[in-house]
Amino acid sequence: MKVWLTRKHAQRIDGIDLRNYTVGDTLELQNGDARILLAEEWAKPERRKTQQSTRKRRRASDQR
């Protein structure tokens, strides 16, 4: 399951090693580990089909 890391208050939580991750990273985890991060509100489900850099995203006001 993919989750988006929204908080990081420690390097590990309930046995899940987060040392190599920072807030904003997308993690591919086993379902149980992902559910722990979601329950602790350290992550949100990642629902995007593809990764997009913020530089490439366009706002409606940018279109001319």
C-alpha cells in the first residue's frame, strides 16, 4: 500500500523504520505497516496514479 508521509516525530514507529524518509515522501509499505501510519495520523493514503513534480503542475489561472 502506498502512503504519503505527513508527519515524522521519530525515526521509528511501532517497528517501522522511517530513517530514510522525510515528510512529503511516498512510501510503499505492507498493508499492516501502512495502516499503523494511517492510524497514528503520520501518513495519508497515496491515491495519485503517477508522481508529478510541483514544477510541472499547472493552475487553471496559468493557462492562457
